[in-house]
Amino acid sequence: MTTGTQRTAVTTDRAPAPAHTFSQGVRAGNLLQVSGQGPVDPATSEYLYPGDVAAQTRRTLENVEAVLAAGGATFADVLMLRVYLTTRADFPAMNEAYGAFLAERLGEDAVLPARTTVMVELPREEMLVEIDAQAVIG
């Protein structure tokens, strides 16, 4: 079965290689979906900043940004970010780091992407946060 929209895998060595069976991102027309990213160093595949959700949030957003760039987008094109946290107690620190990062990229008065934040159990114990994104390019 085929769909009418051509889909293209988006890959970059500036973000961690997928550890499982999925693409870093997928572009279909002007839509770009970035797979969930975590606080991983793309060069070493090492999980960074154990116990520091603020630092993990920043690194995770940098990884999201790398996949966005590989797909032809920036944070200005992002409609939706989904944030997954392992504990509610980390919300304030994540939210502060998240807000600072987006202010750096978009400016203080920009329209911010929509966001959902949920508490979940993540695939790796050292992961405190995971973030995915959906962008519309152009």
C-alpha cells in the first residue's frame, strides 16, 4: 500500500544515531517529525549529565535542533514539542532550561511551539527527559 506523500528519512551525525528501529526524523512534504531525543553525546553515544534534568534538557533540545536542521527546519518552524519526564519533581528545572533555550533560539517575543509534558518511564534509567518535535517547513 502506498500513500500519496513521499516520505524521506532525515539523518545527521550531529544527533545520536537511533538505538532502535526508527529514523532520527521523517519528512513528508513540508512536515518534519523528529523522533524522541535524549541527553546523548552524538560523538560518543554516552548519556550525559546524570541527575541534572536542566543540563539534560538543554542537550536533548540541541539534539532535536540537529535533526531539525538536517530536515531543513529550525525551531521557528516547530509547531509542537512533546516532553517526557521521569518524575514530576523535575518539571520546574526542565521548564526553566526549556524556556531559556527557546528564548535563545526564537527571541523573547516569539510565538512558542505548543507543548505537551507527561511523566513516563523512559527506556534508559539515566534518561530524565526525552523530547520530540513536529515542524512545518516553509
